Amino acid sequence: MPKFLKKRWHGYYTVWAFILLLLLVMFVTIYNWTLGLISLILASALGIVMIKAELAFRRELNDYINGLSIRIKRMEGEAVSMLPFGIVLYSEDRTVEWHNRFVADMFQEKTMVGNPLQNLFPKLPQPKEKKDGNKESSKELHDEFQLDDRYYGVIHNPQERYVYVYEITELAILRDKYENERIALGILVLDNLDEASQGMDDQQRTALIARVTSEITSWAKRYEVYLRRLSSDRYLMMLNYKSLQELEQSRFVILDEVREMTADLKVPMTLSVGLAFGSDTISEMGELAQSSLDMALGRGGDQAAVKSGQRLSFYGGKSNAVEKRTRVRARVIAHALRDLMQESDRVIIMGHKMPDMDAIGASIGVWKAASLYNVEARIVLDGPNPSIERMMEQVNKDEKLSKAFVLPEQATQMMTEHTLLVVVDTHKASMTMEPKLVQSATRVVVVDHHRRGEEFINDAVLIYLEPYASSAAELVTELLQYIHDKVQFTPLEATALLAGITVDTKHFALHTGSRTFEAAGFLRRSGADTIMIQRLMKEDLSEYIAKAEIIKHAKMVYGNIALAVTDPGIKIPQMMIAQVADTLLNMTDVVASFVISERPDGLIGISARSLGRMNVQVVMERLGGGGHLTNAAVQLEGTLGEAEKRLTNVLAEIEKEEGLFE
């Protein structure tokens, strides 16, 4: 009983009252002892009554408190058992010791006592052990899981060994509904309408557009996509995230449907799609959708690019880029490049790391363009490599041209606010010979023929990216025809450009279009020496034997893919790895080839080649590399075995998702 209740009957006010009463009795006794005796008896009786009343109050209070305690304990157990959330207590060996009725109803079992905790909640992390062998106590963890059609949240306290479970079905359904109904924007274009309809009259062209439009509309209805036609070759797409997921799972089957439907045409019709999702504003999402479309077109078209938050995914891309027959774009780019050069104090030209004939040839071509307008130009080269060694020997014989080559450190010192940087044969800043130059340059021009990757020099003032072209040298040759009225090459300059085209087309066997031969013809008329090119590309006998040793290790996978892995410890230059991959394509029944080898720099190099039926760029991109549909590569860290395993896993994934061959 609380002290304030015990003191209630003998507090100061009661004591003083009894003292006063006794004083009065004594005072009365002095004057009349009979009356005083009666008063004393009455006061004593009053005291006894008060004590008995207090004792009775205490008994009743104790009975009440005891009864209330029993009720509270009984209701406490009942309440814990009937709580609208579950409680599970488990032992040190992680078996269930006790749970309330909510858990039994949740698992539809009478009792779960004795069951391993991991059977009830498989997602709960196992306890980690410290070096001394003791179990590590972690902080309170929150998780959720699904049981049948219900969703539950979990709060796990490993230190106290208990688990709280509460139902979140309504919240989970509402959350999923919110996620599934978030808006995604997209743009769909017929990326080669002019080429596919070339030679058709207006009636045939209209009929072709109507056929394709009907197919696209049917596809949009199937996946609940709102489609709005903006022009004869462009559509706006509005859809929710659920539809976007279904489109990704189908891997944008409309790309194949339209291509196959128009396969009877001289040039089959292809589509490109750019989609964006996850932005806070519609305007930003629209910009990302356009950026995704540019990415798809920059990679050659016939594919879909989806930008979702930080994720960028590509689908399709099974066909080669269609050659654009109009030269209008080349003329416009040439005039813009001319103006930029004339406004600059100097021009610095840079290719990719470990430059090849194409990068050197294109660089010399841009240097020639600058010299036509008496603008100082320098080509960045960090040193020769086997692929350009013979070419550089010829360059060193030309005093004027040899002075144009500078080291990256010298180029960095030359860079000013008014310097123009021209990047050729790559569009990735990290792949350039000196990435710091890209960062410090205020104006950058990109001239490249590779399919556009996720990394890109976005702040370039001028971009000439044409995946249909055979080489950067071809693009530069076209620009030179429009950049000046009278272009006169020296035999070495023309030969360097033609050598770049020859190497990248494998002697005009791959990636060649009518404009490739037109560029080659122009260079031949300008004095290009084909005999010199043949001498530059001659192979050393020891290198040929070394390549034959690598080919001995080749094996066939998936029926038509040649895979060669060299022996550990043998260092092979990237150029030779690529040459072996090219050679394997000449074998019967080989549709694509992959060569894996250690490089002199310690990395593992993989070169991939195909004849067009397989997109090796997609394979290399999944490994962190890139390239063309028929020509791609990647450099990896690790061992040969790890690289081979990663490659085979990627091939298995692509085979399962959409098939390796077109």
C-alpha cells in the first residue's frame, strides 16, 4: 500500500485534533471530573472507531488491488495473444520458443514452436561470427515478405531474439499500384523511311506508311500504349510503368515485326524507340526520351533505348545501320567545322588510345582541313604501336606532317580558351588518348563511326556520328570534299586516309556502302598509293605463326560461334587478338568469333567479330566494352578462366532472352 494512504489516519491534522481533544477533556475534568470521565470515554471510543474504519479500508483496498492485478494479468496475456500483429520469440539456436495467435493464423498452423526461424522467415540474415567465435549482435532490422496473397512487414531484433510481424497488404498493393501507374514517355520513329521508300511513287509510299502504321497501332493497343502521330515518321508514346515492363520483357517485338513485314522491300523498314521513366517532371522526362532516341539512332537504329533512372538498356539492334544516300548532312557539318576552325587560334586533333590506321588517317585528314585555312593544327600521339608503326615511319619522312604530331603533355600546354579540339574515331572521353584535354577544352568536335554507347561527350559543339560509315577516315574524306573548293592532297595524306578505310573494311569486305567506294575513289584520284597500303599491311611471318597457334585453341559453341582462349602467361597485343578474330570468321560455318587472351598491360582482352547475323556489340557492352554490330571488344581485369566464364554466361543470357542469331 502506498505510504500516503498509510499516513492518512495518523497525519499531522489527526494528531493535533486528538491533542486538542485531550486538552479539552483535561480542562473539563478540572472543573467537573464526572463530565471529564464521560468525555474521555467518548474520545477513546472515537479513536477505536477510527482505527477499525482504517483497518477495514485497508482490507477493502488490498482486495480491490489484488483483484485488479489478477484481471490485468489475465487480460495482458489475452491481449498479447489477440494483438493485431505477430510476436515470435526464439532461442539461441534460432528455433521458435513462443508466438502469439496472430503468427499461428498467419501460417495456418496450430503451433510453430520448435520450427527453425529460417523456415518462417527465409529472408532474415544469418548471424555473423566474430573472429573469437562469438555471434555478432546486429541492430534492429526491417524487412518485408509475401505469404500467399498477403504482404507482411518484419522487425527483427537479434539481440533480444524476437521478431515482430505486421500486415502491410493494403500498403503494398497501393505502393505497387502507384509504381505501376507512373508515367513513361517515349518517341518512336521510322528511321529509314526515305531509304525504304526510294523509287516509290506517292501512292506506294502512302500504302507503305499505312501498313507500318497499322502494325504499330495494333502493337500499341496490345501493350496499352497511347500513341499519337506527330508526323509521317514520328510518334509520341505515353504509357505506364507496368506497360513499360511488359515491353521490355517482350524485348520490343515490334522492331522485328516491322522489319520482317517489310522484308520484301529493297531496304526493309526499321524503327527506333526512345523511352524515359523515373523523372520528377514531364518536361525532364521528354528530354530524356529524346536523348534515348538519339542514343538509339546513334547506335545505328533498329533498336530501342530505355532510360529508367540511372539504368540505360538497349533492345534490338540486330541489323546493320542503313547507309544514308544524301550528302546534305556531310556538307552542313563540313561548313560548320570550317567556321569553327577559322574562329580558333589552333586545332588539336586526338584519336583513341592505342590508335589504329583509321584514327591516324582521320587525324591527318582533319589536320589537312585546318592547314587549308592556315590554322595551326596538332595531332596528339603518345607514341607508336605495332598497328601504326610502318605508317609513322612514312610520316616521319615528311617534315611538315611529322611536326604536326605532339605528345599529350605538349598538347595540354597548348590548350587555350579559343582552341578547338577534334576527337576522331571515338566518342567516349575515357577512351581518348588524353581525357584531360576533353575536360579542359571549351569547344569539342566529335567525328566517329562507332555505334553510340552510354558514355558520350555530350557537351560537344559539333557531332558527326554516323554508324553506317565504314570508318572515321571515310567521314573525314567526305567532309574534305565540301570543306574547301580545291583540296589537293599529297600522296601520303591521301594514302593515310585510304589506309584507314582499307583496314576498317577488311579490304572493302565489311561495312562498305556506295559512299565508301566513292570516298575511296576520290582518294585514289587524289594520289593515294595502294601499293604502299599493301606494304603497310603486310604481316610478319612470326606473327602469322603466332596467330596460327591461337587458332589451334579454337572451339565451336552454340553451333556457329568460334571461341579461342590462349594459354595462361602468353601476352598478346590487342591488334593480334583482333586479327585472330577476323581470321576465324573466314572458317566454314563460323557466324561469329571471340578471342580471349592476356595483353601486355596485364588486362584480359576479348575481341569479337561477326558477319551480321549476331550483334557482338551487345555482348561486349554487357561485359563493359563496346563497338559495332559486327566488330567489338572489351578489356577486363582478372584471369583468362574468369573472362571466359563471364563471356559464356552473357552468351547464355542472350540466348535465353532473345536468341543469339537473327
